[in-house]
Amino acid sequence: MIKKIFSNSLIKNGAYYTLGTFILQGINFLTLPLYTRILTTRDFGITSLYTAWQSVVVIFLCLQTFSTIQNAKVTYEDEEYREYNSNIVVLSFISFFIFAVIIMGFSKQFSKFSGLSVNLIFLMLLHSFFTLGVTFKNTILRFDGKAEKQLFISMFYTIFNVGLSLFFITSVPGIEKATGKILGAVVPSIILGGYFYLEIILKTKPTFKKEHFIFCLTLGLPLILHNLSHIVLTSSDRMMIEKFIGLEETGIYGFTYTIGTILSTAAGAFGSAWVPWYFERLKREKYDEIKLYSKNYLDFFTLVTVGFIFISPEIVRFMGSTDYWIGKYFLPWIIFGCYFIFLYSFPVNYEFYVKKTNYIALGTSLSAVINLVLNYIFIPTYGSFGAALTTLTSYFFLFVFHETIARKKFGYKMFTVRQYFGRIFIVTVSCFIYTKIVDMIIARYIIIFALAVIFFIGAFKILKNKKN
């Protein structure tokens, strides 16, 4: 039976991506407590701010060229698909050069506006561009169904990153600790990203085909607004906390947010297997199969979310020093927001499949505007707790906007409103129960045990049905 189950490409690749995520998150679990004890809250605030700004810069550098690979995979035959990848790498080089010259030309002004030094801005440019090289390679492997190779690259990249960061922080005199942590991320990205860029170009020489550039820019340019809006959703809270309150509060919120987004990381692992499988089934019009797997996927992740909410205080205490523990009181609302990111992935993946990236940009930008307004209103008064609630609200609207667009414009019908409401209600009740028992370990563990029983019963039923 096990052999039969793992012959399914979705389950097999999903297992690889999930295993990889657990391993990589395990590495982060072991190192984050070290970082929070080696770095001050101010140092952690600087690295958090750097990460927030880097996520903005990386959106513009290469015009979102890599985001079009998934559509190219189902549009072009194999040989032309490889040619397409080589051509858009060249397009990425050109784009990076133009934006790098502009940003460094105004580096002092950007430094004053962002709160980062000119040296960190330069490192940010290199880090962003070469990280995209790794992203290019991993995206190609993902849609080629080579999950084990992507897992190896991700593990090597992460271990290399962590090892160098700890080395620069603890063993190199004269380097600020925050800068040392950042350097540990920059060096591996240059080495691996540079290698993968060259590999793609040398394997299939660029042809500079106009059709490929038009295809890429038509789909990619609207995604700049989409991804910029996502950065507003994920990073504007930290930027505003730094401006209104200070770096120490930014460090605490950034630490807590990092824990909350473990759920998003898990969703990304599942999605890495789900999206290629989903696109292929849509192409073959296997709608009944899609609905069956989608229902199981939704129920499974809802259960994971609730379990993660109740176990999160232990994660906070393990991963951070006492200076960071206050984050456990607003953490469930961040986790709930990440659950809406998972829900939104269903309609947005359909929008990607039908190549309507302009509508993707519209839905995400509307939720970003809501996020900015709410952050401006609530962060000065309520600090990190206000930021957590605005994150939840903004991600709720992100899901609602994309679900509405996909249904009204493109006839998308994956789940009924009742199916969505039932799962959202369960997570909502869990968050409110958490606020009452956050410091009651036995009560939370009883709930976690009950959830584990439900999970294994459900898994057994699914396996039994597959056997039949």
C-alpha cells in the first residue's frame, strides 16, 4: 500500500518538500535561539529591517522573470522551454544592471530613507540578484518534478548560510554582529546563484527571441505590483514599528513574526508539490480528481494550523530569550493571518494558470492598501499587537479579493462558501481559546493530543480508501 501511495507524484514530491521544510526549519530552530542570545534586540531589529527592504528590492531587480517559468512550462515544448529559461536569465541581467546603477546612484538618499547604511544597501543588491539565481534553479527543478535535487540545494544553501553567519558574528573582529549575520547570507547566494545563472545559460545558449521577452514581460510586469503589495503585507508592519516605536520593538515583532510564518513556510512546501500537479491536472481537465485532493488538502492544513497555534508558546520559549517571550500573546493572530495566505493560494494559482496576472496584481494591491492604512492607525497606539491584528485583517481581505475575482471573472469554483466558513470558524475559535489558556500548559497539551488523534484517524481513512 505504501508503495502504491508513493507512486503518486503529488504525494511523493509533497513528501520530499515537506521533509525538506522540516529539516530546514529544524536547522532554523537550532540556530534562532543562538541568534537571539548572541544578537541584541537592536541587532535583530537591523537584520529584520534589512530583510524587509531586501524583499522590496528583489521584486524590481529582475522584473519577476522567474515567476513566468510555471506558465512557460505548460506553454512551450521541452526544447523551447529550456531556451526560454536561458533568454529570461539574460533579461534578468539587463534589468539588474539598470536598477543597481539607479539605486547606488541615490544610495545616500536611500540610506536615509530606509535606515540602512550604504554598505548594507550594496550587500542587499548583490544578495538579491544572486538569490534569484538560486530561485531560478529551484523553480526549474520544481516544475521538472525533481524534488530531491531541490531539497539538496536548499539544505546545502541553508547550512552554508548559517555556518558563515555564525562564523562572521563570533570569529571576525571589527564586524558589527548584524552585518556579520547578513554577510553569512550574502556569500552563499553569490557562489550558488552565480553558478546556477551560468549553468542555465551554458546548457542552452540564449537566442534573444522577441516572443519570449514579450511573453515574460506581459506576465511578469503585473507581478511586480502583486509582489510589491505582498511585501507591504509582510514588511510594512516592521518598517512602521521601527519608525513609530524603535528597533527593539521591531526585533521582538520580527522574531515573533518569523515564528508565525513557519506555517506559511509549510504551506509553501506543500504548494511546491501542489502547483505543478494542479497545473498538469487542469491542462488535462481532471476536475473531479482536483476537487477530491483539494478537500483533503484543505482539511489537513486546517488541522495543522490549529495544532501550531496551541504549540506555539513552547516554540517561542525555545527559540528566544526571555526578552522575546512577550510575543506569544499576539502570535496566534499572525498564525491566523498565515492561514488566510494558504486559503488565498487556491484562487491565485488558478489566476496564474489562466495567465491573468493583471487581476492578481489588482487583488493583492487592494489588500496592501488596507494593510498600510490599518498599520498607520493601530501601530502608534497598540504597537506589535496592533500590527498582528492588521496583518490578520489584511490577509483576510487578500483571500476574499482573490476568491471573488477568480469566481466572478474566470468561473473558478473549488470550494463552497460553506466549506470555507466552516474551516475559518474552527481556526477563529481556536485563537480565542488560546488567549484564555496560553499559560495553561496541560490544557493546551490535551487539545494537541486530541488533534493528533483526529489527524491519525483521518489519515487512516484516506489510506484505507486508496487501498480500496
